[in-house]
Amino acid sequence: MPDLIHNLEAVQERIAKAAQAAGRDASSVHLLAVSKTFPAEDVRAAHAAGQRAFGENYVQEAIAKIEALADLRAALDWHFIGPLQSNKTRPVAERFDWVHSVDRLKIAQRLSEQRPENLPPLNVCLQVNISGEASKSGASIAEAAQVAHAIAALPKLKLRGLMAIPEPAGGLDEQRVPHRQLRELFERLRGDGLELDTLSMGMSADLEAAVLEGATIVRIGTAIFGARDYSH
């Protein structure tokens, strides 16, 4: 799949340029390839091109993909990044390495209770509704500290940091504002004693703004796999 390989290289180049502009080492920004709606064969091809971490939004689709790629399980990191309902936490707790979309304490508690004893702690991020959109999930900025401390105290989870999906904005300066707000919240929580190392922010359209403001994981789908077909 030459297009996919070219796209991966192009995204890595964007990350490297943005990191250089920010005075950062490009290796401090990790690429999460968002493979939702794309087949397992595309994930296999991306892995063959050197990609390790993959993000999925839909539980049933993700489980089918993980099972289809069982021969690569030790070589892949699976990240759940979509809205997570209480009745879907068990398969996620049992199969994923990361959950970025922990938007409330109840979800974290269920993941903690359902994480198998034989697996390492589940890496989680608290999702913050950084733009205050009514349509978006996530803790508010005001309640984030309380929720984060409660999540950090749960067994079988490791709170790694924060995640956000900012409201779309036009230019680079406008895009940087919500990412800066998330970074400032992240720094406040670290100052409060939480051992956080992850800022999951930035997608295909605002990757540069996110990297300039400190993203450690960027979640890129369209720029790697192409336009999505949701008709199925």
C-alpha cells in the first residue's frame, strides 16, 4: 500500500517540523494511527511500515480487528479513543493497552474493577471538555483536578495524562488556544503531585498547533488512511 506508507511518512515529517518549530525533539511526540472504520489489513500494512500504536473508537469493530490481528498482539499497542458507555467497559478493560476517553469517574471505576489481574495496569487519560461544547464528552476544567485525583487512586489503572478534542478553529493561532489551555491544566495537575506524562491532543487538521503546545500523542486518522466511509 504505497499511499499508506507515503502518508505515514508525510505525517511523521509534519510532526518533525512542528517539533523543531517548538524546540522539541520529534521523538517526544508519538503518533497514534486512528484506524477506526478501516480494515485489519490496513493496520497490518501500517505495522509493516513501522507503525505500532493504533486508535479505535467503536468497541465491536475494535474487538474484531484485535482478534483478526492476534498474531501481532505483542507488536501492537491498542488505544481506545471513542466515547465509552458503562456497558462496554469490560471488553475494553480486557483487550486494550490505553483508554484516552475516560470522561467521568464511573467509567474509570468500572475499568479498574474489570481489568484482568494478569495484565499490566491499564493506561488511561482523563478526557477534558476543553472548549465547553455541549455536544462533547469530558470533565470540565473546573472539575478535572478532583476527578483526576480520584482516578489516580484506583487500582489496576495508571493515569497517564489528559486528552481533549477541541472545537475546530481556523488558523494556527486560534487552534493553539485550547491546546494551550489543556497544557496549562496538565501542568497544574503535575504541580498538585500527579505523575502525568501524556497530553493526547491534535488530529489531522490541527497537528501542528497541538505539537507547538506540548502534545505527546497526536491522534491521526484521515491524513494516514484517507477519507472515511461511514455508510456501513
